[in-house]
Amino acid sequence: MSATTVRAFVGIALPEACRALAARLGKAVAALSRGAATPVREGTAHLTLKFLGDVPATGPGSSDAVAAALAGITFAPFVLRFGGGGFFPDMTRPRVVWAGLAAGAPECRALAARVDAALAPCGIAPQAQPYRPHLTLARLREPGCGGDWPGALTLLTDAAWPETTVATMTLWRSLLSPSGARHEVVATFAATAGAG
């Protein structure tokens, strides 16, 4: 990120109960790695709909233009609950441990598709891979070192996530520092009852 760009992403903010459980699970699964691992930072967990990368601070494709495009998206409130999980790219050399969705996955995929379509006129390319809604819990810095991955899967399966209603979508900017990324809200977009 430079003075002329803003690192940004679109996602769903999570309630404190979800963020706290994500932090506890992240620490627990990171401890099962035999290599270096970084759990999600306390209070920063969110569900990403689209990572935008560095967008211009002003002009076409800027964060203001992105916010204006996102404001045109309508979606109904929906119920979301995490459950289960897995590893990216796979369990043999995992780099990311994540929680999946037990409820709300179709709605998240539909909303991510609407975000892609709305941002295309801003010059932001659609996602190259199919969108897979997930909550990142830990990043494994040394994937070849192994770990107790069956134990991690058990933790993910047994986690009792609270159910939450998604009533807003958020555009964040991410400020990188040696202590990790800090996320600032740029704009929030409310769901509309009865929207399809």
C-alpha cells in the first residue's frame, strides 16, 4: 500500500462471540502445528466476500467508487453459523486452517457474486476461483513440518459456534504493520428485508 492506494476488502463483520471463539480455535490449532503458525488476531476475525487488493485512493476504481458500487447491492438478512472446517490447499501441506459454514453458505456465495458483478465496472476483476465461504483461523508458516491435523479437525468439528443474523456488509481498508494488519471500516451497507 502507498499514499496513492488503499488495501481493501469486502466482507461480513462478526459478533464478539464469533470473534472470540475464532481466536481461541486459532490458538488451539496453531499449537498443533510442529512448525511456525500464526493464529487469527484477537478481535479481527471476519468472513471475506472479496479481497480487492490495492485500489486507488482517488479516481476511477477508488475506494469511494467501490463504496458507491456496493451501495447498489440489495440483499436480504440471512442466518449464518460456522461449523466444521479444513485446510487450504489440503491436509498434506496445509497453509491455512479454516472454519466452514453450517448455515448461510448459499447466501454468502450469492452475495459474493453480486459483489463481483457490481465491482466489474470499477475495473476490479471477478474472482478467478469459485468463491468458498470460510473463516480463516490460523496461517501455517511451515507447511512441510506437519502437525496433529486429525486433532485440528476434531477441534473444528466439535466447536459450538453461535448463530448470527447477517444484516450488513462492510468495506474495510487494511493497514499493514509489523504487528499485523489492522482493519478500518470504510463503509457499511445494510440488508433490506424482502430483498432477493
